[in-house]
Amino acid sequence: MEKFTVKTGGHLVLRKGARVLLLRRANTGWDDGKFALVAGHLEEGETLRESMVREAREEIGIRLRPDSLRVVHVMHKTGRMHMGEDYVVLFFEARRWSGRVRNMEPDKCSGIGWFSIRRLPKNTSPLERQALGSIRKGVIYSEYGFG
């Protein structure tokens, strides 16, 4: 039997009351033109919280404290949906940060905005739509792409 590996990633649910920050993806090869959360993969030696702190700094120029992040959802995403690799994705919520939110990667992001978690843009990534809907309902775990 061939060895099976599941990768791990994180998504950041940056909240201002009932609004969440979404970025419009561009030139990435995955869900380009759709709105998504700040997200990224672990780098060697990082914890998941440290990766979210780094990704927030790299993508939107803010500073987060690792202890200000709390897990609000876990998703198992099948590899049939993305580059042939299964992922377990943790969604971390932050309600406090320092610095001004801005687009730090205009080559990968064509816009950012705050949107009601109850009325996401029509062109929101289906994965984010499912996760944010689950978070809104208090559902801690979901699966994506298996059905």
C-alpha cells in the first residue's frame, strides 16, 4: 500500500463584529477571481498559529499575537479538489490586531474588503463559503469535496 500524506494549512477569519475580511484571489491558479480568506501552508518549524501570524503580516500587513487566535472550525478537504493532496485546514479567528489592513501582495490579490458573514459576495470561494457558514452556525468540523 502506498503511503498517504495529509497536508495541513490555516485560514484566518479576521472579524470586525459581523464582518469578515476577504481577499479576491488573482494569478494563483486556484480560485482566481473569487473571494477567500487569508490563508497559507506551514513552513518548517512553525506552529499553525505562527503560520497565521506570518501569513497575516505577508498578505495584509497586520501584526497578530499567536495567543489572540482561536480555532473556530476544522475542515478535511479532499485532494480531488486541489492539486491531488488532502488537507486538514484549521480556521483561526482573530478580533484584535495591530496595524492597518492593506493588500501586501497585489500580484496575488486584486482587492480586499469587509463583508457581512451572512451575506458573502456571490463570487466567494465555495470552500470559504462552506467554512464561514459552518462558523456562523457554530459547527466545528466539516468535510469538503467528498460528496
